[in-house]
Amino acid sequence: MSTILMNKYVNNNVVTEKEIREFEKNRHRLKKRTLATATSLYLLGSGYAVHSHIKNHPFEVESHISKANQKVSVSITKMGRLLDASVVTKARNTTTIDGINIITYFTDKGAIANAPNKGAVIRNYNKTVILKHSSGNHTYYSVLEGIQSSLKAGDIVNKGDNLGTVSGGILSFSVATEMKGDKPVSFVDKATLGQINQSFGYKTDTDPSKEEGVSIIPNLHHNPSEGDKKVVSDLPYGDIILSVSEKYDVDPVLVASIIKQESGFKEKITSKSGAVGLMQLMPETAQWLGVKDSYNPSENIEGGVKFFKTLTDKYDDSVKALYAYNGGPGNVDKWTEAGLTPEEFPWKETKQYAPNILHHYEVYKDKAAKLDPKSAYQEKIDSISNQYKNAVDFGNFHNQLQGLTIGVDAGHYSKAPGTVSYDRKTTELEVNRQIKQLVITKLKEAGATVIDSEGDIKSLKPGQRAKVFDEANVDFAISLHNNASTNQTSSGTETLYESNNNQSKLLAQSLQKNIAQAIPTIDNRGVVSRDNLGVFTEGKSVTALAETGFMSNPYDMELLRTPSVLESIANAIVKGCIDYTEINHHSQQKEGSFKKAVSYSSGDINSDEHNFIFPKFFKA
């Protein structure tokens, strides 16, 4: 492939199918071709990857292109996160102020700001810290505004070091390539800064992570509860909404929310732009959908739901489909490909559209939750008192964890109490704390020293709680959580472990096996790998995260309100800790680990003759 063609890709992010075939035809047996522009094209099984070194900048960008010419991912190396992901409440891709491209992060007040890379402090003034970084022959400058810091010019910081606290809940970040006197100049372009923001991965924390709790996310498919059906059926045209939603496999509560926003259930309405009827169909869209009379409620709803279904199929994301329903899929694709977040969409109505719909959706779901949500589960719920008369007995724990220090975490804090029960009466934090107290009592009975991540402070965030365990030098830690889903039928227990950490996985397996035995009437969902949770990413101690049930499921939730079940769960967790230590005892850990002597005094093990070495399982 010619240098011209490669430059065409780098500049325009476009390589035609014909050009790719031409390159493949002429590449012979070369695995890569390096160009004078410091750009390489790699041949992959799934397509192509272009690795480009942005001229005069130390940011390495790798873009993966599928054989269908679609950009799959973009990642940038060299920089570390500015903030613990758990404290970022909102992140903009980029904004431009006075010609300077800036990323703005909205955080909890007092959040700790971290150095993006090793560097020297150039200035610290007016709550602004400027760092100078060197990478090979390149020099660049990080400008962080909104930090209360005690650093002085000349101080050296490493990647991830504490720079200070975010004083007003807003941190602004920009990158310059030159300094004139004491002022940074030549700021990187918007696209590069947007890619840097993407590389930090803060967006992943908007996923339904149990660490922070989330707003209700609409279901992608038709799976209404009895309460949902009652709420929708009481609305104007409710029977039509229910029927058409089932036909096209769409959430009827979401359809009702769209109609509420679009027309307020007024069938004869026409907008200034010419959109017509309940779901505000444009004439050309209605014609494409086969709608002959957009003022007819049945035809209008059928057409609107049919169109919305094409969008959920396209994006596999109900929220993005909402933006596309209002702004048009072509526009939404163009804006997102340009690196814009919904907050930056140029059309005011579109940027506000999904939040408005989700507000209506949550109001309807709250009503549905109050309309006898237990009815479908009543028979199973009635059986709990007989099936769980007593706690499950896992044997005598006395002194089986003697000499170990174990961390226990309730998973949430008062300002972010996690998910909420199906009937909106109980928060996840309340359940987690009940289980935590039982676990702590039983661990102490087993001889362990217990570190409670909350202690006397009830407002520590996930990353901060992980650091409490590190400071206490715990042998391992358990984070207690409960699950939730927009699908009320989702049920069961699962335990999460840190990706690529065998000890975390081993701990999770030991816990999950016993918790499943403690609650045999719900699904055993096994162990699940995760890599974006603060208890994993912000600490060094081996940790597993136990999700003991689904609070959105009436049966699971009523189990979690049963004292004997909570005691069974606590017994299971302690037994899981014992199993984990025994597995490590018998696996003859490699020498060289930091180790701590522990004596066993149960079963047929003689405490005098069988003292063994238990390693401190820290991540590499």
C-alpha cells in the first residue's frame, strides 16, 4: 500500500474495500509495512489494525478496522487515569474554550486527583497544576485545573500519585506540547484529546456496576411484569401499546414513555416540523413504514414501535436507540463517530430526549412496582418459611482462621447505596450491612482478625475501601453485594473475581460453592470475571465480590429479608474463607512470596506439628 493511501487512512479514517483488497493482493508475505509517517498496517484475522504515532506527540493510537471497514476500537497508551473511576459522575469527551481543547470531569467534591504520568511540577497556582512529562524525544505538559494541591515547582510525581483534591467537584484536563514562559501553548487537537479521554475508560463505569448503583435502564425486549401491564393498560391506548409491543418484542413501558414525551397521548397533534400523531412520525418515515393514516392511533403506534425496533436491533442499546429515534440514526452515527457525547449533540431537543424519556420510564416503573409485584412469585414466597426454618449449618468454625487478617466490605456507602428492592423499600446497602455484621461476628469466632472497610467512616468510596485493606495488610478481602436487573425474572447468586488474578478466582470459587449451598432454591450463576470495579483496580489485596441475590426479583428479595437465610449466607462465606485457606495450604505455594505463619487446630490437624505458611496473596 502506498504512503499516499496510508496517509489517506490516517487523515480521513477511511480505506475503501477496493483499496484493502489491492493491499492484500500486493502485500506478498509481509506481515506489516512500515511507512515514513511512522504508521504501520497490521493484518489481523478479523481485519486490519493501523498503528500510528501521532507526529511530534507521545501518544500511540491503535485503531482496529473490521473487514467491513468499521472502526472497532481505539486505545491510547502512555497515560494513567486522573481519577478513581468510582468518583467520576460524568465525563465529557472534549469541549473547546478560547481555542483550548479541554476534557471536563464532574466528580464527588474532595475526590483525589492522580498524576496521568511521571513528571515534574512546573507550576501550582490558582488551583491549577501543570506537569512536564518526557517520553523519548518528546515533551508534553498536563494542565489540571480545579485541584487544591500542596505540590511545589520542581516536585517529581509518578503515574498515579496523589496531586491533591478536586476542590469544587469539577476537574478540567488539557494537554499542551509547548510552554512559553510560564504558560502552556500548542494544545493537542480535539480528536486526540477525545481519544485520550476514551482511553481512560471512565465510560465503562456507566455500565450497571454494582459498586455505584444505576438508574433504571429500559429493557431491550418485551418482558413486562404484571405491574408493568397494569400501568400501561391504564394509560390512553394502553391495550394497543401492549399488543404492538408484544408483536415487535419491545418494552411496553418504554413505548408508553416515548408517547408521553412525543405527544402527551394526543392523537391529532402535528409538530412545527411536520411530525404527526402519538409517536410523531414524519411523513416520509410513515410512508416507509407503511402507515397510511398517522392520525390513527393503531397505525401510528404500530409504525412508531416498528421503527424503534429497527433502532434497538441496530444499536443493541435502548438508550442510544432513543437518541436516534429523535435525531435520526444518520445524525447520531455522525455525531458519535466525531467523538461527541449526547450532551454535546448540536440539537438541543435530541440531547435532552433520552433523559426526558427515562424520567417518564422511571415514574411508570415506580408505579408498577407498587401494584402487587409479588403476585407471580407468591407461592414460592409463601414456601420460604418452611424451606428456611433454620440456618444452614456448615460445621464448627472455631479457630479455623486463627492468625489471618480478613477484610470485609459492605460494597456501598450512604451517598451511593446501590440498587433498590423490587418494591422500593430496601436499599442494597441495608442488606449488605446486615450480612456484613453476621460475617464479621462469625469470622472472629473462627479466630480471624477482621478489617471492616467502613470502620467509623460510612462514606468511603470503592477505591478508598480497597486501600483500607492494603493499609491493614489483609490476607484477602470479601466485598458484599446484591444484584438487580430490569428483567424481574433474573435470579440467583454469583461471585465476581478480578480478571487475570488466579487467587481472586480461587477465592471466588470457594465462596460461590458454599453460598449456592446456603440458598439452593435460586440459581447458581457461578463465578464471573470483571476488571472495572474499584475494589479490584484500586487495591492490591486479593478480593472477591459476592452477589448473593437479585433484589429486583421478589422471591430473591424476600429470601434476603429472612433472618435464617442471611445467617446461612454468612455461614457460607466463612466456610468459603476456610476452604480457600485450606486449598492454598495444600497447594504448596512457591517460595519467595511474602508469608505469614498460621496454625490450624481443627479436624485431624495437630496445631503443633502442622503449622503452615500462608502467603500474602498480592497482585503482581
